Amino acid sequence: MSNRIHHRALPFIVLLGLVSLMADVTYESARSLIGPYLALLGASGSVVGAIGGLGELIGYGLRPLSGYLTDRLRRPWVLTILGYATSVLAVPFLALARAWPTAAVLILIERLGKAIRTPARDTMLSYAASEIGPGKGFGLHEALDQIGAVGGPLLMALILQLSGRYDLAFGVLLIPALLTLGILMAARSLYPAPHHLEAPAGDPGAAIHKGIASPRFRRYLAFVALSVAGLVHFQLLSFHLKKTGLLPDPVIPALFAAAMLVDAAAGLLFGALYDRFGLRVLLTIPAFSAAAAPLVFSGHPMLLLLGLMLWGAVIGEQETIMRAAIPSLVAFEERGTAYGLFNGIYGLAWFLGSTVMGAIYDFSLGGVIAFAVMLELIALGVLLRFPR
């Protein structure tokens, strides 16, 4: 029975990974063009900032509700398909926008779709990943996901270089959008009941000690919040590089693409390490984040590159082993709610940490580094006191 589940679980993870790959080609491509496109449509800097902030608030703030509905409705496919369809179909319509308010609405619809689908998709992914190893399962998914995140923006750069037309660039994204939905419907047809992919728990009584209200899960969310808030946002780093003139402008997005490649590789590596060593592997997240902060702001290109590689590794770990750890902390029946809470806390911490660092940056670069390192050290302390 276990071998049969194992042989069905891996193809399911690959299918969901291909869905994420095509979806990332669609909306990460769009996100790489949103700023200049809104400027072209006449939006001001404050409007662009407000749209970006509101989009992230929607994208993360509604995930606890989506996770709760995943557990209540017991129909994760409905929320997953609805979320993906809403998200990827909104993007090609940006080609038809003739004023920034229209584009803004489509951008927010895309973020809404991501909020709807993510907890339900991660819940289904956890069913299959539990059989082959949570770390390896989420690591494989993250690696496929990041291929789209790197390839999509590079495709947009090529189209703009050859044609200079934003409407053509957005219109082309209808192709990966339709491929996303086609692969998703195939996965739904092949795996109508993905919860069957998870083998029965060996110790049914263990669920009594797990749940979203348990001290273990609350401490885990505290660790997530602190470690995420202490990670320097790439927007602040790219702003710093532009302001100081340390690197030519075209090099900055290339560095980001390189970091995303490290992200993909780190997801696979640390996913495998998590399956072998468990929660102890999470210690590398605050350790790498604390080391990355002084390196990326060092002013030396080689140290910057090393810090950015550590930064990419942290992103890969966050997207892989942070998600992989959740099934070990909560009961089966609360997994959707747990993923929703995790995503909500993640987004809120990301927003608050970035906001505080941006405010400190205007007064003291050393203060930004100290703030980041301090939060990561506190996160490390929280995790070290985590009950076995």
C-alpha cells in the first residue's frame, strides 16, 4: 500500500510544481513590469506604492480565511482552481488597460487569486509530500516554481528589447495562463481525492498533542514572524545599490535572478536535510539571515554577492522547510487553517520588518544591519527553546 501511494505521490507533486511553474511565468513576469507600466499609464509614485502595499495586504491578509475555508469545506480543489483561474487570467487583460485605475484593479485581482489558492494548494501538497518526505516534496515544488520565476521576467525583458511594447508582453502571457489551467485540470482529473495520498498516522493519539492552539505551533509562528521580519527585503537592497551606484543598473535584476537560482537549489538541498534531521535544520534560516545583512550592505561587490547568495538560500528555505514543518505540528483536520495562519503571519512580518528597515535606513545603514541581526538572534533563541 505504501509503495503504491509513493508512486502516485511523486507525479502529483510534479504536476503541482508544473502548475506553479506556468503560473509564475504568468504573474512574476507581470510583476517585473508593473512599476514601469503604471508609470507609462500616468500613475504617480505614491499610487504605485499604495497599489503594491494593498496588493500584498490582500495577498497575505486573506490567507487565514482561505485556510479556514479549506478545512471547513473539505474541498481544496475548488479553492485551488478558483484561485489560480482568478490570478492567471487577470494578468493578460493588463494588455487592454488604457488607464492606471484599470491596471490597478487587475493587479489586485491577481493578488486576491493568490490568497485564495495558496493554503488549499499547500494542504494538498502536504498530503503527497508526507509520503516521499515533506522536505523533499516541498523542495521539488519550490525548485519547479522558481524556474518560472526566473524564466518569466527574462522572457519579458526579451520581448521589450525586441518590440518595446508592453501590451504585447502582457498579451503573450495568455499562453502560460492557459497552460496553468490545463495542467491544473489534468491534476484534478487524475487526483480527485489527494488526501488519500497521505499514509495513515502510525500513532493516532499523537494528534492530541498537536493543533493550531498548541504551545508548539504558537512558538513556531513566533519563530517564523521574527526570522521573516529580520530578513532584508530585496527592494531595499536594490534601492541601496541604485543610490550608492555600487553596480550598474542592468546588473541589479541579474543579481536577483541569480539569487532565485540559489533559492531553487537551496529548496532541494535543505528539503532533503529536513527529512533527515527534522526541525533542527530551521536553525540555518536565522543564521544565514543574520550573516547576510552585513554582507549585502558591505559596499564590496564580492561580499555583496556572497550575502545575496545567502539571502537566496534563506528564501528557498522559507518556501520549503518552513512549509514542510507544519504537518508535524498540527492535526490533519487543521492543516488548511494552519497553512492560512502561517501565510498570514509570514506576510505581516515581511511587511512590518521591511517598513521598519526602510524607516531606519534613512537615518542609519548600521541601524538596519543591527535591527536585522537582533531579530534573527531572537528568532534563533526561540527555536533553540522549541520543545522536542
